[in-house]
Amino acid sequence: MTFSLAGRCLETGRLGYVVATSSVCVGARVGAISRDCVVFSQARTDPRLHQIGIKGFDASGGNPDAALRAMRDAAVAPHWRQLGVLPRNGDPAHHTGSSCLDHCGAAVGKDALALGNFLGSATVLPAMIDAFTAANGDLAERLLAGIRAGEAAGSEREPLQSASLVVMGADELCDVDLRIDRSEDPIMEMGELLADWLPKAPAYRIRALDPDNAPSSAEVESR
């Protein structure tokens, strides 16, 4: 039982998502990202649907409804699935099956899509959208603000155990790819990990694109 938020930054062109749940290792099961879209498969999730969604998005020329349809058509027992697509441009698409546990559904913002099931209140998803929209700064920090607001508004009905945060940057390199696989407070630990990572992220981008001019490991770790 899961709540997630996908968001985009029109200023930088970046896409990202954050997700938290009451089971372990959510980053291995929920969410995938490409240069042009974020896709979700959650509730009784099937990670195989992610690549089906991305392929459907690309094959349709960037149509989120076509991507969603491809995932839903490929899903075993789609009534148990919660699916979502946030494109780089345009409106998101989403599906919540009839067997998903209440509170469940989706909330859509100008540049964001929130999905959730087995939530502690009906205000969780709107709170995530509102916090993301109001936040400033790096896209990852805005996504973290969104998931924190969802937790404060009711979270889900069981204690959270894991979280994941991913942001795709330019050149098809992830600027952020963080996981808390098991914790009594995964969103708090995600915030600590993100604060440690963000000052170091540009150096690792240089290592990928221009290794001759990349800083040393000691220089990176001192940031």
C-alpha cells in the first residue's frame, strides 16, 4: 500500500518521482523514469509494466493515454493495479483499479501527479500536490516536500518502511537515485540522504561526461 508523487520542472526540463510504502524495498518495485516520462505501477504492483508503459509512450509519439492503455492491457487482474504516467509535457494519465483499498485514487496538479492507496485520509494526495506546487528549489527537494506533506496528512494505514526518490537530468543521467530500503522512518532518512547527496551530485555528473576534469573522491566527499 503506497503513495507516490511524480513531478516535472519546466525551468530545468527535469522529471522525477518519490514513493513511500509500508513494505520493504519499494524502490525495487514502484516507479520508472525515462527521458520523457515517469510511469508508476503500484497497489499490487507488477514492475514489468513499467517498461511496457515507457515503450508504449515512445511508440505513440509521447501519448500518456496510450502508455497507460498499454500497461492496463498487459496487466494481469488490472482491478488490483494502480497505474500512472506523467509526461515531460502535457496532461498525466492514471488508473486505479476497483479492488485497490480506500482511501485510494489520484490527484493532478499543473506539473505533478500523485497516486495512493490504503491511505490514512482523503487529504493525503491533495496535500502532496499542494506542497509540491508551493515548494521552491531543486526538483528533488520539491518532491520530498510533497511526500512529507502526504505523510503529515495521513500517510498510509500501516507504518512506513521504505522510500525511493529519482530525478532524471540532462544527457539521460539520473541526478538523484536514492533508496531507503528498510527503516522505521524512511522519509526522514531520505531527507538526510538527499541533503548529503545534492552537493556531491554535480561532481558525479562531471565524472560521467568529462572524467579527465572530474574531482577526486576526496574532493567529492568533502562537499
